[in-house]
Amino acid sequence: MVPFGVLRASASSRTPTEMQKTTPPQPEKTRRIGVFGGTFDPPHIGHVLTGQRVAEARRLDLVLMVVANDPWQKSGSRYITPAALRLRMVEQACYWSRQPKTVLKSSSVEISSGGPSYTADTLRTLAEESEDATFEVIVGSDAAAQLDTWHDADWLAQNAQFVAVQRGGQEASPSPGFRVAGVDLPLLEVSSTEIRHRVASGLTIDHLCPSPVVACIEAYDLYRTSAQQQLDDGAPS
Ligand code: ATP
Ligand code: MG
């Protein structure tokens, strides 16, 4: 029988190389996950198409549609639909898009965290939750041009891989200093701002949003009242 004291002594006298051998192996990065964040007020076919096509182009296993809890760069300038309702619409958009393969999945990670939504925090949380994954942050060209205004921009510049897709309007270049890959997609000139305005004007939004999202907008009577519209400056952002 080996005395306890001897066992302890031999464990603490191991060389650094021997210690390394006993360190648990790091999980292999086998999954590629897209992180597509937004206010999604409401989600529309531009979001769905972007998520699906970027997944194909970048060989992503999954795209998380991350619903902002408090989109701090927008709140204050317009009325924002409660996060739980925006999440419900994104869940429906993802389910609607599931054929032939489920690629888009809604994520409530920022809603669970509460407070203002920062992509840097979200990436750190997701990396802890899924150690087997690498992440790419999907943005439209309008968002890509403003990465330097994002919270924790230095950390993002050092650590995050972005994928940018062109949106209509003026050609915009990504903020310098960030890792940004481009993906060419057919331009779908649709925005949530346009949808909110169309609803307020009594115009149809069929085909601009997945049908269950249209049904949700009708059921909750979203975007119709002047209270919901009065803060909206009308400029797509
Ligand atoms: P809003 O008009 O209220 O700003 P939005 O249509 O821009 O809404 P957001 O929720 O602000 O939608 O955008 C989330 C992300 O989706 C952003 O990175 C944005 O650039 C991107 N995005 C939105 N619409 C499109 C589109 N039609 N094509 C490509 N990317 C888009
Ligand atoms: Mg926008």
C-alpha cells in the first residue's frame, strides 16, 4: 500500500510536460455557427434570405437569429415592440424557413441577459455555452459600416469574424480594422422600417414577411397606432 503522503508528493513533483499530458483535451471546434443579430421589428424575408444564403456560402451549420433585448442604438429614437413579441415573430420566421433543412434558429440569449444588447457580450456567452463552435457575425452593409460605433469595438476587432452582405442604397464599406468577409447575395430591398410604414398606411405586407409573421402583426395589432409611430423617424437604419 502506498502512503497518502507519498502520493501527494509525487503529484506535485510532476514536470510541466507531465502536467500538460493530464490537462483535459480542449473540445474540437467542429461546428460553424452564424450569429445574426437584430431588432427584428419585424423580421422580414430579407433577414430570412440573408441567414439562409450566408449559411450556404460560409458552410455554416446553424445561424442564430439573436433578438436584441434593448437595441441601444435605436431605443429612444423610436418605439420598439416588446422583446418577447419580436422573439415570437423570429421563432415563427425560423420555423417557416425550415425546409429543406433547419438552418435558422431563434436565440433569446440577449433577452435572457437583459439590459442593453452588446454583440461582444453575446459572443462571449455563446462561446462559453458552445465550446465546440466557431462563430461568424452576420451583418448587412449598413451595419458593417458602423462597426466602430459598437460597444467593445476594440475587442470585436481583435476577436470577431464578420460576414457582410450588401444592402441596397449607397455602397458602404466596412469599418476599417475589423475582419469582414463579403458574401454576394441577390439584393432584397426590404426593411422593417418600410414594413412598419406600410402597416401604418394600411398597405399589404404579404410576401415581405413570412406569413406567420404577418398573422402575428395582425393578431397583436402592431405598427398601426400613432403611439407606435410617433417616434419613428422613418429613415431605414
Ligand atoms: P430597421 O429598418 O428597423 O432598421 P432592418 O430591416 O434594418 O430594420 P434590423 O433588425 O435593423 O432590420 O437588421 C438586423 C440585421 O439585418 C442588420 O445587420 C441589417 O443590416 C440586416 N438586414 C436587414 N435587412 C436586410 C436586407 N434586406 N438584406 C440584407 N441584410 C439585411
Ligand atoms: Mg436596421
